[in-house]
Amino acid sequence: MINPVTLKPAVSVSDMASQVNLSRQRFYQLIDKGIFPEPLRDNAGRPYYDRQQQLQCLQIRHDGVTPSGEVVLFNVKR
């Protein structure tokens, strides 16, 4: 189970990719495909994920199901 209390208020895209055990490049590919949500942007335009989005990404990775109900299969690292 994912504990939202342990999540930071905001994390970079690289940190989020690491949390879901994907490379940053693969994570961006899955964002472009609509699997993971688009990151928010701060005043300087830097992308980040807030707690709610972090939880959503972790849930998608854990369950293999997007919010729209699409099933996603992830490869397992060896």
C-alpha cells in the first residue's frame, strides 16, 4: 500500500521516474502516450509532480491500470 504521508510536497520528473522504477526517457514516453499524467510547472517553467500526482503515478505503476481503465504492462527489470 502506498502511504501518501511519506511523499514529498513536490518532486522532479527524474525523481518520479525513479520512484516508479523507470528511466526518465521511458517515463516521458509514457507521459506522451497518456499513461502517466503531465507534470505541473512552477513559475520558472520547471516540471514537477505534487503529492496527488505522485500517488497517482505510483498507483498506475502498482496496479497497471490508468485512471481511464486502460491496462498497462510494464517490463520487470532484471
